[in-house]
Amino acid sequence: MHRTAQLMMAIWLLGTSTLAAQGLPEGTFASSKEGCAKLKTKTPAELSEGLDFTVVSKTGFTGYQQQCDFVNVTARNATSWLATAYCEEQGYAYPDLFAIAQKQGGNLSVTRLATQQDTYEGAAEDDQELANQDIDPSEPDANKKAGTNGAEASAEDQPAGDDLNTYVRCDSVKQ
């Protein structure tokens, strides 16, 4: 009986160490290299109004006037995770979901499913204005109605899709 208890304890400890190894990577990640440079001298809280980038760490996601605390992180494998978060922004609290993957070189790819309702004034009017435009994509002049010239924007004009959700590892940050 005593040996069975020891064996069960060893199996449990091995299982918990495997789970701990599958947690989010250590360190602080910013949405830009310039953001990392700012984090060397100030914390996100100290930057306050000057926080023009977003920060991801093991504990959560921080952006201008918003804070999301990860409440549950589930590993998909050794380099990708699904994180649920409790977010607060300008008096609103809402749940959110993040898909996080570690890329080659140590950077992170973070995709966010913003579940928050429209929080700025005028959002309903913006939606109504779009609905009133009544754009039918089958019409020959649909692109002109939508305000485009019908041609695709050049690759230089559009940011690379991968760059939009890439977070670079910050080597040294103020704690």
C-alpha cells in the first residue's frame, strides 16, 4: 500500500512538471521593436498615455487603456496555446480568447478574438451608415461605391498579415 502511494505520487509529480513545461514562454513581448525600447526604462503602467503598442507576458495582455489577465492557458503542443482572459477597458469588463504560437526565433504570433461589445460612442451610427450604403458585390460598380478604385492595393501599401499579430521578445524590460 505504501509503495502504491509512492508510485501514484511520482506519476502525479511527473504529470505536473510536464504541464508546467507547456506554459507560455517566459519573458515580455511587444508588438514593435520600438515598444521594447520604451519598456527598457518604463513599465506599461508608467507609460500610461504613451503606450502606443501592446505587451504580452505570461500573465496577460496590456494595451492603451486596456488590461487582460489570462485566467486559463491550455497548451495545444509545446509551442502553441489557447488562453482565456478577463479584460477591462474604460469601465467595461468582458471575456476574451487568445491563440498564441511561438515562432522560429522566439517571437510570438498572437491572434485575439475580441468578444467585447462596441465601447465607443458612435459605434451604432457607424454600423447604420455602413448598412445604408447597401453595397452589392455583384454590381459592376460595387468597388466604386465602397470607395475603392477596383484595383488591389500594392503589397507595399498593405502591412504583411503576419506582422500584424507578431510580438517580438524584449531582451530587457523594467520590472
